[in-house]
Amino acid sequence: MAQRIKKIYIDLTSLYNRKITGLEIYGIDLYRCLLKKDVNVIPIFRNKNTIDNNKKAIILPYNNRIVVEQLVLPKFISKLDDSIVLYPVFPPGYLTYFLKRGNVKIIPTIHDSVAWNYQDTLSIKAKLYLKPLYNLALKKADTIITISEIVKNELSLMTNKKVVNLSNCISDIFDDVDNINTDILNKLNLKKDNYIISVSTIEPRKNLIYLLEVYEALLKKGFNYKLVLVGRKGWGNDKKLKSFINKMKEQVIFTDFVSNEDLITLYKNAKAFFLFSKYEGFGRPPLEALACGTSVVVSDIPVFREILGNNVLYIPLDNVDLAVRKILNYRFTKKIKNHHNFQNWCKRLYIRKVFDDLV
């Protein structure tokens, strides 16, 4: 393929002026993995390169993300020959497929099947803007990347295009968790092992209401740990969520977005990590918590079974009493000595298979 495909472009325009979380981290990691291969990889940024000093980077000098996605980037791609263009974060704009030359391959990543199977959890913007673009990708893309076997199987039922599972990984910063300590515990008035942590965007699919129902029931059973919720605010009707928070404001702490260093400090000093999502395409936070040596409790959904195996406690999504019993009977143990095993296990992905599987 190195002879047939002269260049690989990767769309990182969505990184500009945006808090970097799961999708964006995936895009950055894929780019960095490609840099380790003997190929000509060229990142495309909006306004500025926010991650390195790559002199080959393409800078599109526009502020508006939608203008770039729908007009500027398709026009740029229309001038390319013998190239792959990867879209690791968001799908290509409408004009991309119609303006590109025939020897250019358009390869988006579709991280999950939420747009089709969990539409009630989508924001209005996602329903009106992103879902039509994902539908077009299923019809027009040359190949589709995804990040788990569960999602690969789901997408394969919706398209006749080749779907490739490249899996996912966690950031290199988790290689050195033992040497990272910040003052975030003091800022939040927390002590080591006196809190539970959960990390996710505050949106319906992450199932925070159920998490709080379980947590409230645990408190009534003498579970004497605070709950720290880390993540940016997303969307959805949060009246019930606010009601829970007001009722348990002495026990629940919202941090909003935090730095990677603060997050690692919170992970490794927590009693346990909880994530009770209804659905995930992959799910990095449980692996990050394991990499920090923290016990993990997650919802019993297929992708967590695929990714996490026997390393965590699974709880049901529809039975608070059973979930509480399982948690209270679980032995929370620190696994700091094993965190490198989880990190190395995660990194089996791109570098070995990115070129063999894409086209």
C-alpha cells in the first residue's frame, strides 16, 4: 500500500477551541500512531496546530467548524491525488464524496451506533447535523473504521462497505501514573480512598440518574464515600439530575472538565471507579482507572465485557437492589502493580494493523 498511497491526511480540524475528551483523544492518538509508521502522514488543523510542530501540517485559517467541514475541507480534498483522508473525530462533510478524485479514499471513524440505536440520547445538534453525515458515510465512504467488535458488527448490518475495528487505547500519560500527583484532592477537600469517581460527559447515555439512584441506596446502607463526577456538561433534561444533586449536595462533587494530570490523581486515589452507561462504543475511562490501579464497577453491557473481561465488577442496569448488594459484597483492592499490564494490553491496536486493514 505504501507504493499505491502516496499520502495519508488526517482531519484534526475539530480540535481547535474544544475541550479534549474521548473522540478528540482518539484522533490525536491515531495521528501519533501513524507518525510511527514509515509513511507520509499530514495532519489538517483549523487555525493552528495544537499538538506538535509538524512542518507538513495543513492549517485552514477559518474559525467556524461547520464552514470548514462542509466547504473548506472538501475543496482542499478535491485537489488531492493518490491519498487516504482519515476522519477520526467527526464524519466528512456532504461535498467531500462528490468533489474528491477517484483515486482518493475517504475513511471516517464511526465510534458507535448511537445515531441509529439510541436516538433518544442524542442532542438536537447531533440529530439534525451529525446523523445525516453518518448516514452518508455508510453509503459513500471507501472504508469505515470503528473501535470495538460490538460496533463493527452493528455497523456491518447497516452498510455494504468494509468496516474495520482498529480498537482504541489510553493515552501515553498513563505510562507514568506513579509519578503524577497534583493538588486536586486539596482543592476538592478530598482524602485518599474516601471517594468514588465517575468520568463521563453529562448526557443521557451515560445514565447518571441510575448511578445516583444506586449511590443513594448505598449511602442508606452505610456506604461512607463521596461521589466525584468528572466531565463536561453535555445535553438532556437534567431536572431529575439537579434534584438528586440538591438532595445529596454534601456527598456529590461535580468537577467539570479537568486536566489529564488532575484526572490521574483523582483516579489513583479513589476507592473505586463507577460507570453505569447504557451503551458505549468502547469506553476509555474504565481502562484509565485500571491503569491507575483503581477497582472498577461498570454496567453489564456487551462492549464492557469485550474490553474489560474479568478485571471489573459488572452490575445490572435495571435493578438497584441487586446492584447495591453486588457492590457491597465486592472487595475493592488497589492494583497499582498491574497498571502497566492494562496499558500495554490497550496498545495492541493501530501500529500493527492500521495499514493491513484499512484498504
